[in-house]
Amino acid sequence: MKPIVVIPTYNEIETLPSTLERVKSVLPDIDILVVDDNSPDGTGTYADEQAVGDPSIHVLHRPGKGGLAAAYIAGFGWALQSDYTHVVQMDADGSHRAGDLKRMLERANQADQPDLVIGSRWVPGGGVVNWPRSRQYLSRLGNIYNKFALGLPYADITAGFRVYRADLLKELNLDEVQIVGYYWQTDMTQRLHVRGSHIVEVPITFHEREAGESKLSSNIFFESLKESTRRGLHHHTSRVTAIVKQ
């Protein structure tokens, strides 16, 4: 097993150092790719400095803030040019923990070879730290809505902590992904489910970001709800049409 952790950054100078330190303390030999969107706070420069002293740390610079999905697609493309077996999605803000990453990689390496391991907040054993109840309810309700609208049997469809098999990503045409922002997680879950991929969930404890400002907003939530509704109508209409044709 040869995984690489892809960490997108934009103004994460306050949290990237501790994130890198924690990952390396638990998984000292793992490769890390920081995908920086020209952060004005010096995040990219810091990542470059770390890469000089550690050949397992790599940095991909992008010209400007282009969105989470675009950053991951660029990072995945970079990783797939090498011989990595698994590609990890991980946040730079401290919300995803290295101990959970280790367990997720162990699960990814089991005999059934899952195509995707989702670090799930909402399965038994999972949870969140320092989230207000309102945000917990919003996340839970959003996932329940996605589950029934899109016909997806997973508890944490919107989770951003993931391990993909590299050969699966090579089979996907990531250039076709037009989704931007945080709906990327739901989009990828749906894509893999529709093609019959083996998806499993591992409980994690999600921590509120340690510093800096969240990129989430109410606009992002409602845009995601709108997209799920559009896709859900198509999904259920297609099912009804198939039944009528029988």
C-alpha cells in the first residue's frame, strides 16, 4: 500500500503546520501533497519550506482561489501520475485527525479492497467536537435529505475525509466534473455509487477548525440543497419511468 494525502489550502498558515506535524507523527513515511491556491497569507511558501527538508512533502501551486473541487481534481491528477495505490482527501484546518486517518487507511487495505473509505461523523462511533447543535442538526438533515433524494445508502454523504483507490480514480474522467465547492463530496459519492463501487464508512471524530475562518456559508448550503433536489427529481423520475416500462 502506497498512499498520498492531498491537502488543499487557501489561507491556512495558522493550521497547516500542526496538520502536517500530526500526520507525520502518526504516519512518518506517508507522502503528502499540499495544493495551494496562491494563499496571500504565505501558506504556499511555508509548504515549500517544509518540502525542502522532507522529500515526502510535495507542493502544487495554483494561480488563484479556484474552489475545493478544482483543487482536489488538480491534486488527484498530480498524484495519479505516480505509483500511489490510494489517494486521501484531508482538510488542512485541523478538523480531520491523523489517528482517524490511520484507521481509514487500515480499512482501505483490507481484503475486500473498498473503492472508497468515507470518514463518517454520523455512523455509530463517529461524532463531532465543538459544533453547536444547530450545525449538527443542519449536517444530519442535509445528509438525510441527500440519502433519500439521491437514493444513496450512506450516513455521511457530504464528508470530506476520504480514501480513494487510485486505480478507481484513473477509471473516472475527472475532467467531466463540473461541480464546484462543497457539493464535490456528494457528487463523487453519487458517481461511485451509480457505477457499483464498493463504498464503506469508518467512524471518525470531526473537530471544529482550530483557527482561521470557515469557507462554508449559507449560500453554499442552499446551492447544495438545490443541486440535490434537481438530481433527486431526475433520480426518482427515472425510477418511475423504468417501472412503467416494465
